[in-house]
Amino acid sequence: MNILLLGSGGREHALAWKLAQSPACTRLYAAPGNPGIAEEAECVALEVTDHSAVIAFCAGNAIGLVVVGPEAPLVDGLSDSLRAAGVPVFGPSQAAAQLEGSKGFTKDLCARAGIPTAGYVRTSSLEEARAALTRFSPPYVLKADGLAAGKGVVIAETLADAEAALADMFAGAFGGAGAQVVIEEFMQGEEASFFALTDGTTIVPFGSAQDHKRVGDGDTGPNTGGMGAYSPAPVLTAELQARVMAEIIEPTVRTMREDGVPYSGVLFAGLMLTAEGPKLIEYNARFGDPECQVLMMLLRDNLAHMMWLCATGALDELDEESPEFEACTALTVVMAANGYPGSPDKGGAINLGGPHHDLVKIFHAGTALVDGALVASGGRVLAVTATGASVTEAQARAYAAVDAISFPSGFCRRDIGWREVAREQSGEI
């Protein structure tokens, strides 16, 4: 079948790379794509906010499946428009995408379904939010309710910092995403990510990962969209994954279906592994970035076929209980433009170097070609990804590739995977 992939980031390059390997994929298009995606797919000029144009392209090119990479088109309802036109889509409806599009929606669902998560209050004004702070102890967790490109969370250590952050949020620091703010109880533990595929009824586990959100080494500095990740996450043991499925994923899918908003696509659960067990931090309605890069490096199964089964409500026809992954580790290091996560320095020249190790793949995120030369065009620019027998080995291989790349106006963290490397060296895991 012909497939249309929507998006232009590192996640979409990883998806394009894996989709192009699928026997089920006859021809792969990407809109708008990037220079890396162009090596795997035919990039086309489509504005994803123009639903009619996307539908017309699908009709004119016999598209059998649309894969929506980023969250914004999902929250905008593109999946609904395509389904109404008879085009199978991998990605939830606008109503179901509220799991990511509204933090408050998800917290309320958790409360109704008894899903373990942090205590919270939804607020819609600065005065209401300031009053709600009295119900919590520092540090304070403040979240813009809507989409904020992974940057709408503030951890405030003092009451004064929390009040200042709330003032910024309600003043528009995160645009319309901060029109409402969710204040949460601070949870202690280690974070991990768990993924599952679902067609609204059947649920299939799809691996684990650990992301590094802070911009600086040692998890310092402001939150970003993600500076690196590795998969699988050994801290998310088989026992814990079973609890996540039973206590978090399955109740979510069941409640959404019972509420008349069945969820179809990938469900990405951000988790806190607390002393009481795993608790939900938040949901994403799409593959993570950079988590997608490490998952795709390890996936052995036919991605296009699995996505089509999700899109057509036939995931129960999958031959195995869960997808097959390589029995090793994948680790990715994000190279970002100076200034990120603030105003990135765009236009910097990039030389990818090489040849790189066979177990290394460089996924493009914010890149562009200008007069035939590769330059930075966004905040996160490259995701340098490698596999190895351990996190330590994958880390060393990824950083060797990073060091072979010339990107003078960029930077990266030098400690991706540091917790797991320390555990491996100490023999804990």
C-alpha cells in the first residue's frame, strides 16, 4: 500500500526509515519531511492544517494509510477528517487526542478510572492558581494544560518561584496552552516511558525507554523536548510493565471506549516509578521524540502492517502478542542548536562526517538544505542513535559518532544514559 507520513522531525525520520523497510509499504510519501526523510520517502509540499488538501492528495495517490507523526494535527482533528473521507489513519481522533492535548482532561479521567497518578487541581485564573498552591508542599509542579512542545512544565522549588511561574503562564509564556494550569503533587522516583499500540479494544505492549528532559548534564537546566533517550529501560521490569498495563493502560483504553471516545494509535505513558508503584505523569498521543528513534532502531517487525491493523480496528489479528525487538540496547544523543530550548541559532553548517559504524543511524530533526549544504533549521537538529550489547556500549558508540560530526553552532549533553551506565558499572542490573 501507499503510505503518507506527516511530520518533519527526528521522530518522523525514524518512522520513515522503519516504514520504508516494511514489506507492506509500496510507496512512501512524507509531508513536509526533511533532508533525512527525503532519503527514505518522496517529500511533498502539503500543509497539514489544510485538511482538504491532505484528503485530495490521498485520493490522488491511492494512499492506503496515513501516519500522523506530531501531536498538533491530531489535536486539530486531522484524523477525523481523513476517516470521514474513508482514509485509514494511524493516530487518535481529536476527542481522544485530548489525552495529550489537555493535562486536565487526563487527570480527570485518571480520577474517574482509579488510575494511579499525582494529586492535582485544575485552575483557570492566576488568582485561583495562587490559592490552590496552599494545598501543596514544595517543590510545586505546574503544567500548562495544552500543547507546549514538551516545555510547558515548571518545577518550582519555592512558593515565590511558583507564583512567578504561574504569572508567566497566565501571561502567555506558553501561548494558549497556559490558559489553564494544572498544579500537581510532586512525585518522588525515577521516570520511565512505556508504549502500547491499540485499536481502541485490543492493546499490544510496544516497549519502554528513558528520556532526558533537562538541557544540561546531570539533569540540570530547563526542560526541553528531550535531549536523548535509551531503550529498553531496565528499571521498568517485566513485573512493573505488567502493573502498568493492568493499572494504567488498560483502564485508560477501557474508559475512553466506554466514554464514547475510543483511542486508536500509540499510547505513550510517561511514568514515575514511586515507592507505591508506577504512577502516570502524563500521556502523549504519538511516539515520543527522541524515544521513537531508539524504539525504531530495535524494532524487527513490520511497522506498516501493525499501524494498518490499528487504523482498521483489527489489531487482534496480529500474529504475536507483542512486537519483536532486537535483544540489545539503543541509545540516542540529540544535537541541538545553541540557544535551545530558548531561541535556537539557526543556519549553522553541519557536516555529518563518516563513514559511521554500521550500528549507528543519524536521524534528522531540524535540518534543511541551503544551496546543497546541510544546515540547522530548528532547536533539536540531529538524533545520533546507536545500538550495543549494553547501555554503556551503545553510549560509547553514539558519542563516537557525535564526535565525528562537525556542528560548530550546536551542542549536546555528554551523559545520556548516565543512570543506567552507573548501574551497569556497579553491577546493580
